[in-house]
Amino acid sequence: MKFAIVSFITILSYCSYVASGCGEGPSQSKLDGVKGNRIVNGARAIPHAFPWLAHITIESKRKNLFPDLRTCTGSLIDTPKMTNSSIYVVTAAHCFRNNKGPFGNPQIAHVRFASYDMSMEEPLRKKRTSAKIITHEGYQKYQVSINDIALVKLTKPIPYSSYVRSICLPQSGDKIEGKACYFAGWGRTIKGSALSSGKELMYASYEKFQETGNMIYTLDKNAASIAKGDSGGPLMCIRPGEKTWVQHGVASVSIGDLTNYLRRSSVSLLAIIGFSLSRWPMESNLRLLEENEKLSNEYKLAQLKLDRKAEALLIISQELASCQDERDNLQRKCAELALKCREQRRLLKAQKIREQQAEQTSRKDQADILQTLNRVNDENRALSAEIEHLNAELAEAHGDAKASI
């Protein structure tokens, strides 16, 4: 007899409100798909039976270092204050490699809704990409079954329709004891003894749960196991009396021979499936995320304004520094001009003194010359008188000489 111990991590979301229209899916009586292809040991799902399921392909933004693609399963959950659409998908944190640091691997998620068979194009399929990937703050990659949950925020809302709906999150009082719960995903399947890549959506049922801490275990015959590609898929139960589907967990890890997921070669048929949404209050966290994003945007806007003001202040300070330099240059030039003016005034004063001295010297020289001229004139007049006297005496002597002859 084959037994498998299946483990889950419980979701204790306890939303503060019940989202209208969430969790509208098939009745339990309709979940009797064709056996054969296993998830592993599961059944082929009814097309579009679980309208909240999302097929996720993770692509690295550094393709030269991380060229491979990874696939996971996720589920659409309601976004606060949005009634006819949503932008959040919940999945497993281990689907995303470390995306931090200089050697990190930043990634983008391509999310497909209203899908069933991934090997073909489907007209109802809707595609979105991730705007942000938010992993649980307590998740550690070396303890993959602990807090293994992530939120994928889409670049734009995905509208609700008959083929795209959200799944409800647990309310206070929602229990899984005594229920048959289900898991669905696009993981690898077994046909006979061969393990093939998962293209069609498969599902499996679980029951007889036992809760330990934030993990849930079950012991069941022929229990189905998850495989590569199923990670992040929802553990979902029908709320009694309402026919409403509620997500209680997220597929985390699978250890066992049925899937060969971790390539164990043990002869035991032990299959352990971990589902985690931890005790992460999803609804309050979504509100906090929205508020934090709003505050972050406001902070970024304020920071942008501060940066612009800082740039303006820097420009003003540079202009002030330039004005200070110009003022210093003007002050230096003014000092040089003042010095030149003082020197010029000194030179002009000295020149004036010299001119005054020259003028005084010139007037004195003119007086001396005039005095000398007057003296010479007086001497000339005296000489002229003496000459006239001598001429008179000479004439008288000449006359006397004539007379004596």
C-alpha cells in the first residue's frame, strides 16, 4: 500500500472584508477529471474550472548570465479598493532567485490567465507582466519551506470575467479539518513510468490534515505530489454551505520518488508537499503594500521636489559664488583704481608745485632782466651824453684850431 505524507503551511489571512465574487469555481461533484496523467498522481482539470489560476514564466533581466526560463503556478487574489479587476498574484518565493546586489538576478514575470493547455494558443488567454515582485520578509532560500510566499504586482490590472476571477482568502473561522482540499498547477506529469513536461492544467485532492505550527500534514493513500512548474500553486478548499473556494496555502516543495523533482533515489514512496502562505496576513499586507507604495510614491515625489530644490539651490549658490567672485574682482579693481587715483593726485600736485615754482622763478628772472635792461639803458644814456659832450669839445677844439690858422 502506498502512503504519502503531504505537508502544508497554513494561511491565517483573516481578511477584514469578504471580497464579492471571489472564489466562484466548480462544485466538488464536478471535480472528477480523467485519470492517467498525474500531477503527480492527479487528474486533468476541467478547462477554466479554476479562473484564478495563473501560469507564470520567470525571465531574467540579465539573460547573458541567467539565460534559462523558470515556470511556476500562481493564483489571482483581490486587490483592496478594486472591484472588477486585480493586480496581485500570489505564488512561491523560491520561484524567484536572488535579485539583489551587484551579482543578483533581477527578474520579470510573464503571467498568463484563462489558460488551460500551454502547448497551444488559446483565444481567451490574457497576458500581463510584473511591475514588482515582493517576497516575504522572512523567506530564506536555504529554508525553502518557511515563509515561501511572494506577491507579483502586475503592470496593469487584469479585468474579471467568466474566465478570470480571484480566489478568496481565509476568514476567521475558516478551517480545513475534515475537508477535501485541492491543488492545481502546470507542473510535470507522469504517463506510465515517464515524467513529461507539464502543458495541461492538472489538479489533485488532499484530506486528513494535521496542523503543526504553520505546517499542515496529511497521511493518505496514493497521495498526489507536486512537480517542477507546480510551485506557487494554490491549496484550495470549498467553504461549506457557500460553494466558495478559499486558498489556504501555496505549493512550496516536493520531496519524494513520485515526482523525481528533487531526484531522490530512495526506495520509499514518501512524498512530502509543502504549501506555504505562512501566517502572513495577506489582506492587511496588501493594504500596507498599497499604503507603502503610496507613501513611497509620495516620498519619491517629495524627494524629486527636494532634489529639484537642491539643484536650484546649487545653481543659486553657484551664482552667488560667481557674484562673490565678481564682487571680489570689482573690489580689487576699485582698490587698484583708488591707488592709481591717489598716485595721479600726488603727481598732479607735484606738477602744480613745480609749475608754481617755475612761474615764480620766471617772474623773478623777468624782474632781474628788466632791472638789468634799465641799468644798461641808463648806462647807454650816460655814454650817449658823454659822447655828445666829447663831440662838442671836439668841435670846439676844431673850431679853435681853424681860427688859429
